Amino acid sequence: MSRKQKRGAFIATGIAILGIAVGLVLFALSDAIVFFYTPSEVAAKVEPGQRFRLGGLVATGSVSKTSDGKVQFVVTDTHKSLPVSYAGILPDLFREGQGVVAEGMLDGQGKFVADTVLAKHDENYMPREVADALKEKGVWQHNEARQ
């Protein structure tokens, strides 16, 4: 083999090894590379104590504030619901029936304890992941302004 052929074989081998390594990493992280889980997915994919993002709609009539300053509400994907507890100030645009993504973890009783709550930023916006999950469940309410 000439020097040029050896160099080409070395580069091709390096690229192949790098490609295999990247493929293995992506395969290993396939469940971890998720923007959020819907309430229907939580039972199957998330264990108590594991941090994750919960996305869906705030159930109508579910928002309540306790005397100690905590806010309790329910996040739903219209098939399943998950109660959420949050201590802090909610975003100004947080309201019932709107899309929300909360970050936190499940406690031992199956309640989601959030440390961050993200709400839609204007009247025409819903996080793409929430909209896609609702479309997948067959409950998307088509609205020209939301596209």
C-alpha cells in the first residue's frame, strides 16, 4: 500500500469508528432526549424521584392555592391527568385550559412536584410538543391562530 492509500484507510477507519460511537450514544440516550412527557407516558417511562418535564393542558377547575403559598393544579392530555404541586410565582399567562410545561419529579404518592412552570408566551402559542402530543391523542382542536 502506498502512503496515500494508508492515510485514506486510516481516515475511513476513524470516521467509521466515530460513526459507530455516535450511534451507540444516541441509542443509549434515546429515552433521555425528550422535551417532556405527557401524563399518559409518565406511568410507563418515569420512576419516582427521576427529574423530567411534564407537558399538557391545565385542567379546567383544577387550580387552587393553599394557605402556605403552594399552587395545586392538574395537567392533562385528555386521556390521563396528573396532579401537580408548585411553590412559587406562576407565569402571568398561566391559566386553565392552556398549554403548560412543568419541570420537577414525582413524589412517592404519584404527585408531580414542580420547581419550574413554563406557560405559553402569547395567545396564539402552544409548545409544539404539546400540540403534537394532542394531535397524536386525537384531541387537537384545530385553530388557525395556533399553527
